[in-house]
Amino acid sequence: MNMKSVKYGQLIRLPKLLKFVKIQNFRLPFNLHLPVLLRIGEVLGLTWDNVHISDDDFSNNDTHIYIKQQLERARTDALEKLNNKDVLFIFPQFEERKNATRLVLKTPKTDSSVRKIWLPNTLACFLKQWKEEQNKYKEAYGDKYHNYNLVICQPNGIPCDGSVIRKGLSKLEKEAGLPHVVFHSLRHTSTTYKLKLNNGDIKATQGDTGHSQADMVMDLYSHILDEDRRVNA
């Protein structure tokens, strides 16, 4: 999806979408994705050792996350041919039947994708609450819990792939009565909001999005200016 295709109508529909997110299990990846501009693989690959929400972090107004990896589904034969290049961890197959693909944690595609992102206090509190809830799942499952230290995972600790997110978004759209969008388009919408709030601070926004080129953010900002000029007219 081209950044310039983000429409003003998408922005004014966002509050309606947020109301429905509150009552969905989908709310955790959505809340991680929207305020801090993570890609879907970065959301699903986030681990607790890269989430900094201690009491000291709150006191110092320094709650943040580090993006150092992303979760992807890769073909087994491709992994073998590339000798597991850039792969940090390969998850075991959790189904009895053999699959031609594997879920992996890998390094981001570009150096700019490795970044520190400061969290809004509301999101930091939400993550703290979720960590406590996740610990209850660990206790309930006991030895059957698969502990990969993932922030987003199934109740028994098994990683979620992108299809789980896509199904959650599809269900959300139907219940909210909204047109279909891909999950990545929400990242563009969030970028638009951030640029509006910081009066077009391109470099600060690029630091959060992890875009390798500022031109991509510039393209979106020029679109925002056009929308504002249209409103002014």
C-alpha cells in the first residue's frame, strides 16, 4: 500500500475502531502496533527482555522498547540454502504433521529498523498489566507452557504468526462495520497522526517508524499538507 493512499476518511474512522478494540483479544497487538508504529513482524517478535517498564523507568519517564528482531514464517528449504542467514532462532514445529515453513526470529532487514521507541504511559501500564496476566497463564500451564519470553503469544506460550493478526483484524472490521484494510495500513495511519501531533518532525517520526529513508515519511507528510490545504479551502 502506497503511503499516499492513506485517506483522511481512514483517520476519522479510527476512533470507531478503537472502541471495538477494547473488547477484543486483538487489543494487545493493536495497541503495540498503533502508538509506536511497529511492523507486524516486530510486534510478534517482541520479547520481554526488550521491554523496559520497571518502576525506575516510570519514575524517569523512560518506559521504552528496543526493536532488535522480528518474527517471520520462512520456507525450510530457503533457510537451508541460506544457511540460516540472519536467523536468531528457529521455533520447533508444534504440529505433528510436517510443515514446509518454520517460524523464525530474525534480524531486521535494515540497520535503521533496530531502534529504541519510547512508550506512552498508557501503553506501558497496559504492558505491565499484560505481563502479570501472562504469568497466570504460565502458572496454569505449568510444565506444558512453552516459554520463549514472547510478549505476544498464544495462552500456552506458542508464538503467533501473521495469520492470527489478520483474522483478528478481519473480525474487528466486521463487528465495527468498517471497510477492509490490511494491518500495515494502520501503521501508515499512525504515522499520519504522529506527524500531525509533532508538526511535521520528519526525523523524530522516522526514528520511530524505522524507515531507512526519510523520503518515505516526507511523501506522507506532503500528503498531510495537501489534506490540510484542502480543509482550509
